[in-house]
Amino acid sequence: MKLQDIRIVLVEPQLAANIGSAARAMKTMGLHELHLVNPRQWPHADASTMASGADDVLTEARVHDTLDQALAGAGLVVGLSARTRNLSSPAELPSESARRVVMESARYPAAVLFGRERTGLTNEEVDRCHRVVHIPANPDYSSLNLAAAVQVMSYELRQAALAGAPAPQPASEWPPATAEQMEQFHRHLEEVLVRIEFLRQENPRVLMRRLRLMFNRARPDHNEYQILRGILAHIEMGMEGTLPGQRKRAREQGGE
Ligand code: SAH
């Protein structure tokens, strides 16, 4: 069953006990790859206590300073959010996302993100996700304990893997651009939009977030990513007057 390679990423978990419980939740469902971004208590005895037999998941857990590191190479990123957000993709059901994650993780690394106990995921972190997952809980009290949320999602991942259910087919023969490539693209896009003075409106952040949302929906493949970067590079060359055509014209005007 293809569950081993799915990354469960806990972003800045505050309590070691929750990390231990999450490890146990994962192992009961056949998941192993735990990534911790900046855990507040680590290593910590409470984690092993709560892991109770899932110590191997803890021992092999990878600890990162940044989310970028945890997402290195990932072609699919989904994030769990207890809140519904104004500016984000419409939330998917855990079962829907689980099918997608199981299917795609056979081709490239997939990461499932969980937020901090108190404050969840930041908007910037949600913006890194291709899909947002919401567990449809009691609307008056919808925030599950972190490890409980990991349990629900891990269960769905296992069911999806067991069912081998038909899942949405990949849109392209190329692998998707990785998380870090898309970060580079968004940084490059922002630089160019500032240089061409498109980004001088009241609230450039909102525009950049909208564009991110669009690209998260579109999920450019590796080839499309290269094209997008190439377009940006050409815009920059155009501004610097270094395009081949511009250089040729300059030579001709120089009276050669
Ligand atoms: N008060 C926080 C809740 C954090 S709970 C907030 O408002 O966001 C810790 C993490 O567990 C969340 O970041 C999310 O990843 C997961 N989680 C808890 N309840 C969830 C739910 N109903 N749906 C999806 N994820 C949930």
C-alpha cells in the first residue's frame, strides 16, 4: 500500500504530547513519514509517552527550521484548516483530498500540513497549499485537537489506499512544478510586477495572494513552470535592453 511516502508535516507544534499522539495516529494507519517544522518542545519525554509504541516514527521524524525545507521536492501540498478562509481555495473533504494524495504520491512526494494548536496555519502557509482540507465538524465547535485531526486524515488516507479508488487523473504527463520552484516563481513574478510598476496598488499583498490562489488551482507542470520563468526573464531583459532583437537594432543604429 502506497502510504509510506506521504509526508505528514506539523507546523510549529507547541506540545510534545501532541507530536507523540500524532505519531501514534499515523502508525495505526500505516503512515511513517513525520516532519516537524520548528517544534517548540523537542525532543521531549511527553512525545515518547504519548507515542506509546510508535517511537520509531518519532525517532525517524525529520526536524526542519522552515516550511520550505519540509516541502522540498513536494509536487502536491494539502493543508488542513479548522477555519474556512475568505481568500483561499474552497475546502475539500478529507476523503476527497486523501484520494488525490494517495494517487499522486505514487509519482512524486506529497505533503499534508497541520497547523499550530492555538492559531492553526498562517495565511502564508495556506497559500503554499494546492488544496485546503476541512474536517466537517460541529460548526459551533469545529476545532479538533491537532493529533485528532492527524488521526482523521490518516484514516482517510488509509481508506483511500485500501480502496484503490479511481482518482482524478493527472492533468499532464510532466510532473508538477515542485513547491520550491513555485516559491521561486512567485518571488520572481512579484519582482517583475514591481519593476513594471504593476504592483503599486493599495494592497499588493492581496493581489499576490490572488495570483497564488490561481496558480495553486492551475498547478503548472514542470514544462509550464519553465515557460513562465522564461517569460519573466524576457520581460526583465526587455527592460534592460538586452534582448537579442534590441541588441541587433542597437548595433544597426550604431552605423555598422
Ligand atoms: N484555533 C486553531 C485550530 C488549531 S487546531 C484555528 O483556528 O485554526 C490544530 C490543527 O489541527 C489545525 O491547524 C488543523 O491543521 C487541524 N484541525 C483541527 N480541526 C480541524 C478541522 N475541523 N478541519 C481540518 N483541520 C483541523
